[in-house]
Amino acid sequence: MEIITGIPDGWPGDEAAALAVQDELRGAVVLDEPGPPPGGGLVTGVDVAYDDERDLVVAAAVVLDAATLEVVEEATAVGRVAFPYVPGLLAFREIPTVLAALERLDSGPGMVICDGYGLAHPRRFGLASHLGVLTGLPVMGVAKNPFTFTYEQPGPRRGDSSPLLADDGAEVGRALRTQDATKPVFVSVGHRMGLEGACAHTLALARRYRLPESTRHADALCRRALKEVQQAATRA
């Protein structure tokens, strides 16, 4: 597996440049489309893993049949971390390699689910929104933990939810219970999706476990790929 050493031309190199890009692209987020219907078509989970010692990021993209949850295709890519660690700007570290993994898919990715945030982001432009604007695909985020927003605990049963609220009271996502008596996940719209549809997709993909199958598969794949890269580096 080769290392993608190139960073896109014009990719921001510091915090001020990255903030300017967020300001520019945020206006391109589409929020008035419902998104594809849940339970059908293709759904692609994306996730990343880091090798901090070698300054590498490994991205995985796993395409599922949304009806059967069977894996249709998977792809990985390895790249240099493209941006320093700055809270709220993590997408700039990951997106070039995530895009490379998506580009290696032969099948269309359909809808994309990130292990992260979309509108549930301090600047309303998390990874799911950024990736959606760059690809034009419908993208949503399902995170394991809330970012900087407040919420009431949803009811204890699968499907119960509560608003994820910004300081100004705006609803930027939902805390969603995907299994009875488990911790909720945090769903937010990225691009070309509605929040009701994003929650429905999450439940359709989380039939047995807390996390959607798209996330579970992508997480496992990027960890395996990272281990392979590390083993290859050790042998070299």
C-alpha cells in the first residue's frame, strides 16, 4: 500500500487559512434536501486511524448494501497528516486521505456516513459538511460523543431522541438511542440531508449494536490497514 505523500494544491497550512476555507465553503452546504430514503441503495462508512509516530493517517471507505447490511466493496488509502492538530479543524488533517479512499471505490458510494460531525460543530462545518461540499454527495455524521453542545438524555428505548442544542438554542443534531438502555449516539446533518432522515438512516444501520454497521466496518478496516502499514514500516 503506497503512501500518498502529496497534499492538494492550495491546501491550508495554518489555522487562519483553514478558518477562511471553512467560511468560504460553509455557504455551499445544502440543507433543504431530505436525502436518500433509509433502508435502500448504497451507504458508505468512512473512518480514519493515525500513526502519530510516523505522522500518517489511514482512511477506510466501506460500501454496504443498506437493505442487507452486507459489504459491497471496501477501499483504503494512506497519507501524510495534512494539517496540525487544532480543535474544530480536524477535517483538514483527514480529508485528502478520505477522498483518496473514496476515489478507489468502483461502485458509487451512495450516501456517506462519517464518524464525526456535520452541523454539530462550533463553526457549523464539521467533517461531514466539508466532505459533502467537496464531493457533492449526501453526507451525515454519527459521533460517539457530543462536541461542545448540550442535550437532555433521551428516553431509554431504541429510537428515543433529544435535540442537540447550540448556545443560541438552535438544534444542530440529535442525541439518538440506537439500542435499549445504551448510551446515545450523536447524529448531525452534513450535506444534502435532513435530520429526520439522518436519524432514520442511523437506526436502519444500527440494528444490533450501538454504532451503525457502516461505522463499525470502516473502523475495523482502517485499524487493520494501519497495522499493516506499521508492520511494513517495521520490516523496512
